[in-house]
Amino acid sequence: MLAYGYVALGGAIGSALRFGINRWLTLLLGDALPWGTILINMGGSFIIGLFATLFEGAAGASTPLEIRQFVLVGLCGGFTTFSSFSLQTLTLLHSGEPVRAFLNIALSLALCLVAVAVGYLLPGALATMSGSAGA
């Protein structure tokens, strides 16, 4: 049960960092492209890769599981879920599974774009259906 607390705390910190850094980067770089999101995803991917490596082997064995969960699941997950996707893809590649890594990339991109499109279009479709049902 304590693990949930560590993950929640890390997630809160990661989310607050994402919010603040995104605002700062938007002010600094403008909003022609979502630079805040792009750079946060890059930074989060770097951080999760760094800590995943540090937590492996002898050094990682001495790091309490709760700390690893706090950093990898909570902090990095709150900062950007793209970092988890990046680490999982790299793990598949390092495990000699390039086809599964490619499938992870392709399916994540395609399915998430479809999901966001459906989520975006659904309210309008529901409003249209409820309007025509009352007519």
C-alpha cells in the first residue's frame, strides 16, 4: 500500500513540473509548435533511461523498490508517459525483439491518434444524435 503513496507523490511532483516547465518553454519559445511537450517528452525519456540504467545491477539492487517506483512510475510517469513508451520500446530492442519494438511504435502511434480523434469527435456526434432524437 505504501508503494501507491510513493507513486502518487512522484506523479504529483512530475505533473507539477510538466505544467510549470511547459508554461515556461511556451513563453520562451512561442507556440508555433508544441515545444514544451516535445522537450518535456525528450527530457522525460532521458531521465527514465538514466534512472532505469542506474537502478539496474548491483547499484540498483541497493535502491529500495519504493524509490524506484517513485522515480520511474511516479515522477517520470507524471512528467510524461512518453518516457515509459520510450523505455519499453528500447527494452524490446535490447531484448532482440525489433519486430515487437516496431509494432509497439506503430500501434501506439496509430491507436492513440485514432483514440484522440474519436474522443474529439464523440461529443459532437452525441450532441447531433440527441438533437435529432428530440426532433
